[in-house]
Amino acid sequence: GDAAAVAQESRATPANVEVGAVFTLTVTGNAVSFTATAATVANVTAGLTTAWNDATAAEGKPEFAEVTASNQTTYVKLLGDTKVRSRSRAPRQTAVPPTRRP
């Protein structure tokens, strides 16, 4: 109906951060990774944000180009660049934990 168009938002929250652990964000089979250089969530969110946005610029993959990552210090916010109409007026939020390899 008459619901306002909103951009889809997802959040990726790293957990169990250790130096050397690899964290990966994946969208439709395309992935970016970051290896923790400090044992803090903020280190991983900063690294994943940079990796995502660099992939958008360098690789030109539409999956990355259609979503902007921003570092929120405790999580990475992924925000769709295109607004869509939904039956609900509230923005859609999905928890998307990054995968972690020791």
C-alpha cells in the first residue's frame, strides 16, 4: 500500500575476537575478509568496513556496489543504496554475524 520506501539494513556483529582470526562477510556468494590485528570488536568492524567498501570500488561487483558498509564500532552496518516499498513501515533489520575462522 502506502508504506514509505526504506533501504534494507543489516548488521554484522563480530564475536570471540582474537588476533589472527579471520572474519568474513558474504553476499550472494561474494565475500570479503579481514584478519584481526587486535583482540577488539572495533578492530574487526573497522577492517570489515574498509574491506567491503574497497571491494565495492575496486571490483565493481554489483552485490557490493548496491550496499554501503559503515563502521559503528560495535557492529558493521550494511545499508542498501536502493529504497524499496514494504508492507511494514519499519526498516527491515537482520542480524548477520560475520563468519570466523581461527
